[in-house]
Amino acid sequence: MELKLPELGEGVHEGELVRWLVKPGDQVKEDQVLAEIMTDKATVELPSHFAGKVTEVVAKEGSTVHVGQTLLKYEGAGGSAAKAAPATAPAASPAKTAPAAAKSAPPSAPALSASSAPVAPPSRSANGGSGGAMLTLGGSVTAAPAARQYARESGVEITRVQGSGPNGRVMKEDIEKFIGGGSAGGAVAAGSPTFTSGYAARKSTQPSGNLEDRIPFRGLRKKIAEKMHQSKNTAAHFTYVEECDATNLVELRAKAKEIGAAHGVKVTYLPFIMKAMVAALKKYPILNSELDEANGVIIQKNYYNIALSVQTEDGLMAPVVKDVGNKTILELAADIESLANKARTKKLTNDDNHGGTITLTNAGTIGGLFATPVINYPEVAILGFNKIDRKAVVKKINGKEEIVIRDWTLFSLSLDHRVVDGAIGAEFTKLFISYIENPALLLMDTL
């Protein structure tokens, strides 16, 4: 029998087969995750509709697969042919039960990182451990991404840690106990090799003669490359940078942070920046547009859905905060936190990634003076929020110039110059910064 690619969502007809989680000869259970398939920027897990044996893997990793295309062949349980599911069966939702076992690495190979392991559905542990996607390595260790990251940062080989969670799941507390010598084997000796995913530097156990690593160029990294290439080859990029006194914003956010904590919400600067963007976009709506070249029209949006760049261990994603203009600071903060968590645990849906009208990217947590962000095509503008520093500046106080300490930052606005003139971009930035420097103005209809 053949397993064909089912529909992956409304209007989605193809995807990239990022990784197989089974191989010929494997016995598969119903609802077991067989593969990871990426559509646009959302990665979905393909569950099995049969129980039986995989006889042949037809589609190759890294290839583009289409709805109705044969992915693998199988025999039903007991060698009998199972009834194949129709090609229109839904597959966008994660599998309900057990994750597929990853291929065991050879003894000389380094331990796999969390990002290279199969992903199973999110789960909350009974004893308060962190939730998110549960990962299984070599069929022996189960842990949440947060626990794996903590282990890597602590230099701990997670396979040596005895898990105390449900089904032997390794919790953060287990790793802390291991480091403290409270678990068999004790802490890993200083200088033990640690591993990270993607392009991050790592200490390698490979022979000194092997000077290169060959990393498959597919999945999210390939999608990012396609989007960046399309944007730079299509939009006429122009970046305008302006400085801003963020002292009042810092003070307001500090107060809002306390209020948010009382409601269980983490309040960052981003909700305030989004509100200021909407206020400025109402006066300069051309920045809230996209260019439909095929039909020769500029589509100016009268709603405000702000895509937010989120860095994950797999790459940059841009989930969309919807209806920003009609939400409170706390509502926006909750939305931002939810989307960021979904991005980092690979649980974003197609809807989460679509419908943006303008993008906000935040490099301030990393540092740097400012950047020239690449437009999230087909949008025509992207705003870059950079780090806030304390610095001495000259200010006029009661008509006299004085040197004072202020919280200072720079904002970078990249525009598609085919649609937005530089002067309009500068005026937008000037108005936006007036809201950041005087957040109380956001309560008023006009300046």
C-alpha cells in the first residue's frame, strides 16, 4: 500500500519534506509521527493512519512534495495490506501519541541537539516541569527543549541524567541535581565537549583532519534564504535611521511590568512600540501596504497586523500579532509571549505566519548600534528596534543646555522605495519617535 501526502491546510498544495522519522523495515503504530513537512514557515508533523511495516521510502528528504504524491510504501499489520487514507485527509495537526524513534547515532558521533530530534506533541508535566514539544533521542531520553537547552548550557550530557518526570522525562530539576552530584555519575567534568545546533560554533570530537561540517541546506533555513532572496531582488531597499530618547518609555514599561506580573503576563517594550507604530501608520498608511505588481495596484491596509521577528534555534521566524490597534498593552504582551513560545517549540500554525501588514524586528537584546533590516516581502516596510543604552546627552532644561543621563536608542526603518518615498519614511519615523519619547500621547487622538 502507498501513503500519499494529504492536504496540509487551506490553499496549501505542497511542502518540503524536511526529515523522515522512519526507515524501511520499521514497524509503525497508528498516529506515530512519520515525517516533518514544512509549508511556507510552518512545520507540520505527518502522522501515520496505519499500523504496519514500512517497506520503502519513496520521497527524499529536502525534496518538494505535492498533495496526492506517494511518500512511502507499507504493509499492514501481520503483512496484510491496510486501507490507505484518502489524499485529502488532514495532516496539519500534530500526532496524538508517541513520537517516532530517531535513528541512533554511531558510537563515535556526537549527541544530537534538540533541534535535530523528532518533535512530539506539547505536554505539561505533572510536577510543574516546563511544557513545549517533547523530544526523544535514540529512543531513550525524553525531555522538553528548555531542559535540553539548560543541559547544553551547563555542559551536561543529558543521556547521563536520570529523569524523575512522567515516563522518565528529564526535568530541569534533575539536571540541577546531577550537576550538584546528587545523581549517579556526578557532574560532567570541566572541559567536556558541548554541542549546539545549526551554525553555532561548537567544540568537536571529530578527528583533527576533518576540518569541515556539511549541513543540509533545507527546511527553515532554506525558506529564510528564499524569502530574503526574493525581498532583496524585488523591493528597492532604503533604510532610514533616527535616534530616540527612550527614558519615558523605560519608566512606563517598568511600571507596566509590575502590573503585568500581577496578571501573569510578561510585559516587554514591544507592545508599546507596536502601539506607537499603529498611531503613526494612521497618519502615514502607505507604509501599511503591499505592492501587487501583477495587477498594477498598491494594496493599502486599514487594519494593523504586525509581524514580529523571533529568533529560534532553527532560524528566524515572523509570526503575526493580529489586530494590534484594538488591543491593550497587556493583551499584546500576552499575544507576543504566546507566539514567541510557539515559534521556539515549533508549534506555529499557518494562520500564525500569515496576514502581516508590516514587520517589527528587535535586535536590541543582542546588541549592536543599529541594523538595516530586510523587508518581509510583499510588505513595504520593516522597523528595527535596537538596544537601549544609558548615555550622556545635551538637553535644554528651562532654556539652558545641560548634560544629563538618558536612556537612548536608535530605530531603523527599511522601506520599499518603489512604494514609499524617503521623505514619507522620515516623517513617519519622526512621528513614531514622538510617541516613544512621550508615551502619554498614545492616549490622545492627535498630537
